[in-house]
Amino acid sequence: MSEISALPTGHGLLRAARAWLWAALLAALALPSFAQDGTGPAPDNAQDRRYGSGWDCNPGYRAADGACVALDMPENAFPTGRSYGTGWACRHGYREVRGNACEAIAIPANAYLDVSGLGWECERGYRKQADGCALIEVPENAYLSDSGLGIGWECNRGHVAQAGACVAIAIPENAYPTNASHGAAWRCERGFVQAGNRCDAVPVPENAFFDDRSHGPGWRCERGFEPRQAQCVAIDLPENAHLDRSGNRWQCNRGFQLSEGGRCTLTR
């Protein structure tokens, strides 16, 4: 009974709690007034945050043990401001080597630094070959191509590439060169049709006009005429009929139907 009565009760418990709080507060005050996460007064080489409380290290420094320690940056590098990684990156025109140096990018003759600053491109008229830029040899009757693919040149109109040269295309009369990289090297002019290696004129009958579609005879009848044995014959419209959308056929008016003898009779 005497041991139980010796424990603090009531006001004794309150006094004990207060004593514990004061001890904790004194211990906190005894610690350094700044921390590694940027709280507390700003150390050297740091600045207060623009928004909110705390501080951040100046460019070229990194927080360590509540202080701002200078980065060990190689020549031709700049601070990135990132809290992870090395904290620095190589300047434009340099690349990181061995993780601790910035080496200038070697640019060969007839080349220039590319937009990324991490490589190079050949000047117009040259192409990459091994570690340099080789001159593009443009044959006669050709010109430099702006495409980075292929041989680097294209033949002039009317010529075709053969064995590294541009050979003139044999174009028949009434035709023109396509200058296409594949397919036909020439096509017939309008009003002509290909027949082997020549271009023959399309025979357009009376009351017709030239039609350059790839199928068909090469001509179409005028409206109100229909094709018949390579000729265009006037359409004889029956009563209660009209020309259709093509203009080369007819159909019965609404309310009428086609009957025997080619007549349009009233629908029953």
C-alpha cells in the first residue's frame, strides 16, 4: 500500500508532464538552427526561397549537412540546379566523358555542329562516311538532292539514273518525260494514247469529247447522245422519260415504269 501511494497522482502527474515538455524543448534548442532540407536561417552560398519558407543553395552549390557545398564541376560545364545526379551538365558543343569531364565534340572538315550540340552534320554536297564528310559526286545532267537518303543526287527531267550516270530517256513524239523514280519514264500528251513505244491520237467521233480516264475508248458522248459502234447517236427519248445523270442514257419519269417496246407506262 505504501508503494502505490508513492506514485505521482493528480497535480503530481501534471508537474511530471510539464517537466518532460521543458526537457524536450531544451534538447531541440540545443540542436543546430538549420537542417539539410533547407529549413532555418540560410547558410552561406544560399538564398531564401521566393515562395514559402526555407532556403535553397545558389547555382553551383548543393545542400549537405545543413550547409551549401560547392559542386566539383569540370571545365566547360554548368550547374543544372538538380538535387540528384552530378548536379552539372556539359555546355553546348561538349559531351560528358568518364563522368567527370567535358570533352569538345570533334567536328570534321565540311561539317557543322548540329542543333542538339551533341553531334555534327555534313554540309550540303557532302555525306557522312566513317568519321568524316565525303564529297557527293554529282554526274552530268543531275542535281544535288535535299533528301538525306539515297545517293544524294537526282537526274534532270528527261533523264534516268543508270550505273551512276544520268542517261537521256528516249521519248516518242507527242509524249513527255515523267521524271519518276519508278514506273513509266514518259506519258502520252493529252489527246493521245500509248500504243507500244509510240503515242497515237485518240479518234474522237462527232458529238463526243476527249476523256483521259485510264479505261474506256478515250472519249465520251456529249449529253443527249449515246455510244453505239464507235459513234455517238442522238438519244430518242420516249414519252414520259428524261435523261439520267450521265446524260447518255434515259429513264422513265416518276410514276411511270419501263414496259415492253421501250415505252414508259403509268405505274398501276
